Amino acid sequence: DGGITQSPKYLFRKEGQNVTLSCEQNLNHDAMYWYRQDPGQGLRLIYYSQIVNDFQKGDIAEGYSVSREKKESFPLTVTSAQKNPTAFYLCASSGLTGVTTEAFFGQGTRLTVV
Amino acid sequence: AQSVTQPDIHITVSEGASLELRCNYSYGATPYLFWYVQSPGQGLQLLLKYFSGDTLVQGIKGFEAEFKRSQSSFNLRKPSVHWSDAAEYFCAGYNFGNEKLTFGTGTRLTIIP
């Protein structure tokens, strides 16, 4: 089935460690997004990418990094520079052509710093 | 800044009552607008979308939304809510200028018997 897959579902990280969240899609979508969700703050955009080998900072990019080496994959690295990384992270993808730009979401990764 | 705003953080309605969730947008041109629903600990599911044309759009699960340019609003409605509608609802807008998909802060819906 076509869809977008995030892994792992739960992730624990020690302070000072980098950690990478996986996001894979088989929808042939050009655009991919990473959002962070905290209670009462909605979804805040971290990074987004419209094409392979290109990406842009969102509203809260500090302490995060991404890569887009393949159309299907858009991994997010939470670095030790991110001061408060505990959150729910959502990956999404969308098409860019035609009349639709609706985003399809993965099931999320809950990251906890211990 | 171009954005969407959801003024209600939390709404409680009785089962069987009607529902309206508010969303206001701030874009120079008409954006693409969306409503999503999220169950706890899950990803987001698209309820409906507006691109152009008919300003009243129908979605899944009996939801509809009306685009009102004069009020810069895109409110979500349902004539009769069910207990299973309890969830968090997000309004979103796509900006063609910077190709960003931006979400409101969400409205949590509680259903009481």
C-alpha cells in the first residue's frame, strides 16, 4: 500500500546525543516536511524539501538537520544543540503538481530525552 | 505574516449537537486550505480541502467547511457530532509563494454524553 512511514514510533535519547528519525514515502511525492508538535502549540515546521538535494529551513530549524538524497527519504537528525528535543515529530509528504497539495502524514515519532 | 489562526483552543459539545470550529487565514492571495483531524498519538488525517470554485466543500465523516473571502475564514462544521469525533482538529494553509504548508495551533474537541 502507498503511504508514508516513520520509524521508530518511540525513541529515547540521552542528553548530548544526536539521533536520527526516519521518514520514507512511496507516494512518489516531490515535497516532504518535518513538523514538531508540542501540547498547545500545534504543528511547527522544522524543515521542508521540494526536490531531491534541496531543502529549506522552516520556523524552528535550530538544532535540527536534514538530508534529501533520495525522493523517497527525508531523515531528520535532532542534534545535541536542540535544547528541548522532547516532542512528537511528524513527517509529511505532498504532490506539487496538479490541483492537489494536500499532505499525507506518517504516524509520528515520540522522542524523549532521558 | 501569512498564516492560519484557530482562535478556540478547546471546545466541548454534547453528542448530537451541531459543531463549528473556526479558522481564519492571512494570505495575500487565496491559499489552498485544509482541515485535518488527529487522534491521540497518531498522525493527521485529511478531512477536506479547498482550492477554488464552490465555497462550500464536503469532506469525510460528515464534515463540511465554508470558505468566506470577506471574513478570511474557513470554518469547519458538522450538523450532529458523534462521540467518535472527539479529537484535535487542525486548519492548514499552503502558501505558493514560499511553498510552505502551515498549520494552526489546533482545537481540541471534547464530546459529552
